[in-house]
Amino acid sequence: MGEVQLWQADGLGTDKETLEKVLRIFRSDGVQGIESQQALNRYIQKLDDNCIREMNWIDAEATLQMLVDCYGVTVAFQKYVKAEGFIKQEKSG
């Protein structure tokens, strides 16, 4: 079993520096096992559109791959285009 990866830490932040580290580690090492994948999924789920947009500006390819790995292609595409402002969130009412 591999080392504990950054996104497995409790309370991992969403500041630019942390996002850069997450992307760098993901790009170089990917996820190491099911526990790492589950932790990455939990981390990605807590990110808002601004964080996803910031990640995309930092490293678009790694961000898209991470979203696809966590959500599958359809949901990843929806999250990406929403974060980038191509579609607006639907208003209920």
C-alpha cells in the first residue's frame, strides 16, 4: 500500500497553494488505492465553482482528468462548463 496522499488529510484547504499541490501530486502519482480515491472524491465534492475554475487555470488537463475520475464524463463535463460560466445554474421557482 502506498503513502497517505495529501487529499487524505482531514480539513485540507481550498486555497490556491493547496489546489496547486493537489494537482501536482495527482498529475505525478495519480491516486494510490481505493482509500485515496474515496478521499479525493470527498475533497473534490467540497470544492465550489471558483475552486474548480482556479484549478482549471492552474492545470486544465489534470483538473479534467480528476473530475472524470471522480464523477465520470457526463457529470465532470457539466461541472466544468458550469464552473467556467458556460451555463448558469438553474433557478427554481
